[in-house]
Amino acid sequence: MLEVKNISKTFNLGTVNEKQALRDLSLTLQDGDFVTVIGGNGAGKSTLLNAIAGTWMVDEGRILIDGQDVTKLPEYKRAKFLGRVFQDPMNGTAATMGIEENLALAFRRGDRRTLKNGINNNERKMYRELLARLGLGLENRMTSKVGLLSGGQRQALTLLMATLKKPKLLLLDEHTAALDPKTAAKVLETTETIVNQDHLTTLMITHNMKDAIHIGNRLIMMSDGQIIYDVSGEEKKKLTVEDLLHKFSEASGGQFANDRMMLAK
């Protein structure tokens, strides 16, 4: 479903702030893979997702989604293949519009939009059923402005919007990092349910090593713009946080030091 072939990306080339964020990186995801991504600050995790989404054009290499080469496509043309949830709950929704209006926008993604496309009763019923699955009571607040929702409610809604059209690839960029632990756990549970039910191919960045181990069927670790560890199946299930710390130190040739991830043990 996703083929990343030898991509590289350097920012501020030729200046004192030059930073090679991705170094000849290759990655293949099969249909239905749920891959968690971990690594220290500046490892290239978000740059990888931005490269796939088209936020940044890569300097070298190719990116294919479901067999189609999207390397040269701008971000808005890749949007029909992708669903994405960001770290900030304020991103991904229109705060001044109602819940059902936000869902309607997501439902019409990639379609030709006209002034005639109102929300009919069948569509409204579908939204109510989908919202009820979240278990947050939002199905009874469909006309409420999204800006009035809590961070967790808004992030759960954003996740629902990102997966409404069953994207080829779902990108989750630390989408629970800004939430309190209880709310984060609920959003993660919802994420697993949606991904598994709809068999979505997913890349999820997380700073929480326990979540990285227990969620999904595959885990990759990044450092200095490269993938330094890739594990799946039974081997992944047997991992511990201590194993990951050791693997990072072993693969990177140095001591692992990242406060956010150490606190998330």
C-alpha cells in the first residue's frame, strides 16, 4: 500500500542551519499494516509523514501509494489517498462549524462540491451512528460548534473525519500527545477499533514506548533520518521498554536520551 524508496530531505541547504532530516530512507507497508514509529527528537519521524503527505517535496527518491507514484504530486492532490490526524486537537476541524457540518466536509472530500449538497436525513443518521461508536455523547450534539468541544472530543472527531472515506493510508502524528492520560487512552482505543474494523493501513508516531509495543503489528525506530530497527509479529509482542532502549543504544551507537520518551515508559 505504501512504498517509500530511498528518499532524502535536507532543510536549509548550504546554510549554517543545514539539517539532513531523511537519509536514503526506504519503507514498505502492506495493505492493513498498523505501524508504530518511535525515535528521539529530530529523528525524522514527522518529516517522514510530511514527505508522504506532500507537505515537503523530497530531494531524492520516490513515494508510491497503492502503486501510484505520488512523488511529484502536491499536497492537495495526495489528500484523496490520505487521512491525517495531527498532535494539536485544534488542527483538522473547522471550529466555527457544527459537528455534522465538519463530518459532511470530510464525507465530500475529493467530490465535486456545489451549493446543492445539503445534509440529508440518511446522511445525518449515518453520522449519528458513527459518533455513537465513540462513546462520547457527540451523537446528541450534532449541531454544536466544534470549537466548544474538549481536546479529546475534538481529536476523536478529527480521527472519525480522517477515516470517514476509508483512506489508502492513515497518518497519525502523535495524535494523543496533547491529551491527558485518560483521554489519550480513550482516543487510542477508538483508533485501534476504527483501524481494525476498516482494515486501514496506518503509520502512527508516538513518544510512548508502551503504546508503540502494544499497538499495531509492526514497530519501526528512527534515528538521524534513518530506520534503525524494524520489528513485527511475535518478536514485537515479546518486546519490553528496556529492549527498545537497548536496541536504540545498540543501533545508534550512543546512549538514548529523550525526556519525553523516558517519561512515557
